[in-house]
Amino acid sequence: MKNILQTSISEKQNSPQSYSIPPYSRLLLVVKDLACVRTIEEIIEIVRLAARDLTNADGVTFVLRDGECCHYVDENAIGPLWKGMRFPLKSCISGWAMLNKQAAVIEDIYQDARIPIDAYKVTFVKSLVMVPIRVSDPLGAIGAYWSTQHLATPQEIEMLEILTDTTAVAIANVQLFQKLTNQNALKDKFIAMLAHELRNPVAPISNGVQLLKLKLGETGSVGETVLMMQHQIKHLSKLIDELLDVSSITYGKISLNLEKLNLVELVRQILNDYAQAIKKSNLTVIEDLPNKPLWAYVDPTRFFQVFRNLLDNALKFSKPDGTIWVDLSFIPGENGSGSVAALSVRDSGIGIEPTILPELFEPFTQADRSLDRSRGGLGLGLSVVKSLVELHGGNVEALSRGINLGAEFKVTLPMCEEVTDWDNDQEIIETANKSLKILVIEDNDDSAVTLKAVLEHFGHEVSIANNGISGVETARKLEPQVIICDIGLPEMDGFAVAQELSKDPKLTRSILIALTGYGGQMDKELALKSGFKCHLTKPVDFEILTAEIDQYFLMSA
């Protein structure tokens, strides 16, 4: 926009007889530009150039109302005017235009009682037009000035009035945009805090349920009840994660930790994890997986999230005795490059209405719109799936022939260009079942006590500290091999605890694990920078926690 106006002004100076672009065409360009701005500063820059260009004036000012004052925010003129100055509304012509809600057209400033002559004597101004911005409730004004006595033409006045009307709309749009941006920022903070507050009570419940499962087993009515409770806690945790993920993805706050991994093994691992849920749902899963590895650079955590979400959907929308097909295949690219892995999850379930398919991956969209909402969910899972797949450079699509005809989700991911036939049989190293000295730093008593009970069940020696300062003191005294620390601690937060303990030479071989309700990408990055070896969110699956501990001690052995 700025370049167009500068070109127009330059053409005027080089050819005073005519413009290459007619006035109303130039005005149309200005209107289009003002429709796209996002800040007041952009509006001012466009208008201060446009007003002078459209009126053939020797100078213009952009004025905003500031309480009972007129603020001359910017200008474009052959000589200095009043940029940056403030005057009472009742003592200047811009204030008169705002208070009277009408344009002031003055051919000779020295013959008009509304003009404060002393303020104008030092300027080049002889004539002017001042038009309020938004006549119904003025929020500013635009002034055009001439260095020789000049009665503004109807076209010049009309140009300014159209410009001020457009400026009023642009300012309203910017204010609305800024309000929505601020509300989104507040929403993100609220969601992050909500997730943290929900995780705090869920964590001890999850710890207790996992302890009951270890003590009572999985059989009998009590064992089945415990399994049901564990399943529902995992579902609640998944909903909390999706709330955070969709917000983080929207604002580009998620980064991937890519590794070269065999997709075949990842898919098998997830299917094994789902074996019990599949059996409970009385479903049949038909796998079609390659015999050779398919290597791709993926973030394993995010790949699991994608595939598990698709499996969850298949389970949720399938009827008893139904079938789920899981296919993974290699699609070669042209000339040996651009090859992709294609993962398909298809079910024989309730299907998807054709009208829903185009918007299925939009946030908060749900195929299940019945009043009973028997299948639950927030309508965020597929939106997260789409974003994560695209972050990997892949694509996802949904297919369905209609209601009761099943559905299929296809994910394609780019494969490594150099595919190596590595031996898939990896040596499994098992750590000896040894007791570890573990310190839990947690201010939530219920979380601390239940976590201690579960860890002691595995034979570990566990101590508890209820705040950051006592946590540092206890760690230096006991020299534990594992320190599991919350982030939101009183007196001294978890980041400060990790930084302090990382500097202690006696604790260099200790593993610091962040276990917290703050699960955002930034929280994870801050935790790792502070000295934590890994970042886990509440409620934690103890298989994941023990795997992290075992992995560290294997690497340190």
C-alpha cells in the first residue's frame, strides 16, 4: 500500500497535469489496504499518505481523541505542524469537528473564529478541511491543509469523508482483532492453568488406582473395577492433553523430537498396548504389516498420539463383533525418492455423514451429535492428529461411504531416503531388580503419599520433601539416585530446584525427573534446560516412569 501511494505521489510531481490512476481508483486501493491492517500504526501510516494524495493538499494530520484532548499523532506535510502535541477539545478545530460531529471547511483561517490563530501563525496553513472519524461517535479526525487560500472542492471533501468512514471501520476492526487476540491469550493461560489444576487431583487418584491394580490384580469384580477406573483416568488425561495440544499447535508452540524409527515396530507396539481394550470390546483386528522395516523420521511420542487417536476412534465408533483393519504399506516415489509410508485404520462401525467429512479435522467438530453423547470427547482429537501429521510433512484424510458403512483414516508420512535393512531383532537388556534410593519433592500430600506407596511396592526406598527448599536440603543429605520433583512448588519452584541440584557434584549421577501438572511444550523445554533429564505430566503411568528410570541407569551402566 505504502509503495502504491508513494508511486502515485511521485507521478503527480513528475506529471502535474494528470494521474495515471484516477482518484476513485486510488481511493479503492486505500480502502482495500485498510481492510487488511492489524494495528493502529498501520492505519495511521496508510491514511497520512492517502489523505494528502487524494486531496492535493500541502499537508495532513491524523488526530485521535484522548479523553478531553485532541492528540495529533502523525502528519504528512511540506512543513511542521503539531505532531505529538495535545490540545483541549474546545480549543482546536479538530476538537470542534468531533464535538459537533461534522466537517469544518475553512477557506481563510484568519477569518474564522473557531481557529486558534496563535497555533497557526508559525505554520504554512492558510486553508483547511477537518473531518471527524466516525460521525456518530467521533474517535478522531483527519485534517487537510493548503499553503495558499483554497476552498476545498466537493470531490476533495467527499474523498476525505469516505477515507474517514473507512478509517473508522479499520480502527474498529483493529480493536476487535486486538480484543480477540487478548482473549485468546487469556484463554490459553486459562486452559494451561485448568489442565494443571485438573492434573493435581487426578494424579493421586491415578497413583492409588495403579497401586490397587498391583495389589489386587486384574481378575474378579474388584480387579475389573480397578481396570475400569484406570481406563477412565487415562481417558480424562487424554482430554486434558488434547486441550493443551490444540492451543499449542494453533500458536506454533509445539516442536518435534525426530528420530529415525521403524514404523512397523511402533505400530505393533501400540496394537499390543490396545490388545486388552480390543478384547473387551469384542472386536477383531486384522493387521497387514510389512515383513521388512519401514524407516521414517518421526517423533515417537507424537506418532503414538496420532495412531492411538485413530485406534480410539475406531474402538469408539465400532459395534460389538465388529472388525478393525490396520494396514501399513510402502509407496515408492519416482526415481527412488519421495517414498511414503501409508498407515490406514478402517472400521466396520457407524460411519460418517458425508456433510461432516469436509470439516471433520476442524477443532471442536464431532461426528457424534446425539443428545446422549454416549461416545464423549471434545472434538479435538482429529484436529490434533491433522496438525501433528502435517508437522511431520505428511497428510491425513477421512473416508466413509455413509452411515453404518464404516470409516477409514489414511495417514501418509515421508520415509527416509536411505532405507537400510537393519536387523529387527534387537538385544533386550534387562536391568537387575535393585532397590533405588528415591526422593519425591511434592507439595500435594495425596500425590506424594500415593507415589511413595507405589514406588515402595517395587522395592525402592522413598523419602518425601514438601517444598523446594527442603527438597534441596534432603537431596544433599540423602544423595538419592532418583529425584522426582514437581514444578509448582512453594518457596522455591521445581526449575530452581533442578538448577541448584545440577550444580552439586555429589548429585551428578542422580536422575532428575520433572513430574508436574504443567504439560505445555514451553514447560518441557524449560524443564530440560533447568537440568531435568525428562519431563512427565500428571497423572503418570508407572510403566512410563519406571521405563525412564531404567533407561537412564542402562545408559549410565
